[in-house]
Amino acid sequence: MLKQQFLFAASLLISVTSLAQGGGSVRYKDLVFPNVVKTADQTYSPGDTKEAKKAHLFDLYQPKGDNATARPLIIWMHGGGFKYGSKNAKGVELWSETFAQRGYVCVSINYTLSKHYPFLHFDELLRSTYYAVQDARKAIAFFKTHAKEYNIDPDRIILGGNSAGGMIALQTAYSTNAELAKIAALPDSVAGTKQTEFTKVAGVINYWGSIYDLNWLKNARIPIVCVHGSKDGIVPLTHKDAPLYGSVSIHEKADDLKIPNDFKLFEGYSHELQKHFNPIFGVSGGTKDRWRQAGQFTADFLYKAVLSK
């Protein structure tokens, strides 16, 4: 009798907790937590010089009232053509907040931006990607070292980003420094260009980004989810003149290689899922709704392909 009373009380407590966190919602898929705690302007590169410090700041997003440990972490990286943008970009703020509401820990990071114009000169785009990837690797290493401090699972770190941020995520996960340095024609004097190690992550979120070499997907069996607008005139859906392979090419190659993946195409929309891409004016409510749809599509994929394994 006493045992039955204990089991009843335990099940009641679980039910109440579930209701308090969103009823019958499923953690990591649904918006379970109503509130998020944001801690701004932290650094993933302690000991930086004053000049380098800004490039290595991050904002931390955690679900308020969450006592879970070993939580998955998403590292979000903003767009901006490797020239502009920051961790405060509207897209990465929205995804950091909504994925924290699902139970993830999220960080939105700054990374090294070019002093030139990568979107006008492809050689500079390649070089800028290399330096940004080094920052992504540094961030991953930092959070693996400090996993207990942030109550995260070091084996479930996911890289995500939009546009340039998606490109960083792809190159970081699937290429080595040596491969990336070779395609960027960097001299041996640049730090790390000889390194052939892979950075291990649990998954990749690519929002309207691209990879430089489709064969790099053979390097690591990392689940990947892609989202793209059908009329994107900035980052191609498929291969064109330059060695840029967008989401359709990535999806097809991942299918060929039997890499867990999924792809969502937003018909009729351009870069950033805007009706007509314009990086200067504010983001419309319709665009934010599409960003949220992309997030839910991503959450469903990650739950199935990454967290349920």
C-alpha cells in the first residue's frame, strides 16, 4: 500500500512538472519553457588582447528554471558576408531564444570579421572563412572544457548559422584546416594550416549557407539539416561558377552518402527567407514567422536524428 502511494505521488509530481513546463510538450521539440535567461558579453577566449576580445564574445541563453544537466548545446553564428553582423543579429537572437525555450543551451557568438569585402572578392571570402572557422573551433573547445559549468553534454554540441554563419558551420564540421587552407591558398606561415584533425560535433544546422567542396561531406558522418529560399540570389541552391554548393547539392550528396539529413525549401523567397532580400531595412513579421518555421523544422530533425540516438 505504501509503495502504491509513493508511486502515485511520484507520478503526480511528474505530471505537475510537465504541466508547468508546457503541458504535454516534448522537451527539445516544443517550446516547453516560457522564459529564458540571457547572459550577455561572455568570452570563449580568455586571455585575449583588448583588440581581439570583441571578436570572441558570446551571449548565453538558458531555459529559466531548468535543473537538467548534460543538455545539448547549439552554437549559433550570424550572417553578414564575413564583413558585417554580430551575435545580436535578429535571426540568431530568435533561434537562441526559441531553442532555449525547447530546453537547449544556446550561445550566439561573435567571430573574426574581414577588414576587406569578401562578398566582392572570392579569394577574400575563402580567407575570411578560414579565420572564422578557427574561431568556431575555439568556441567548441571552450565549451567542451567548461561543459560542467554550463550543464551541457560535450558530446552533443551542434553548430548552426545563417548565410556566412551556415558556411562556417559546414566548413568547421566537414573540413580540416589543411583542406580549407589549401582551397584558400593560404601560406604555411598562417597558424594551423597544416592541421588535419577534424572537429567533432553532433550536428549541423545550415540556414541558406554553402560548402566549398561537396566531397568534404565524406569526411564526417554528421547529421545535417538545411533550409533555403527557392529564389536566393546570394547563395546558390546548387553549384554555379564558383566552388559554392548550396542546400540542394548538400542534401543530394548527403543522401548519396547515407548521412542523416533533411531539407526544407521555402518557395518564392530569397536570401534570409525575405520576399526581396534587403540587409539594410528591418526584418518583417512575415520573415520572422518563416524563421520560426525553420526553427521548428530543425528541432524536429535534431530530436529524431541527433538526440534520439
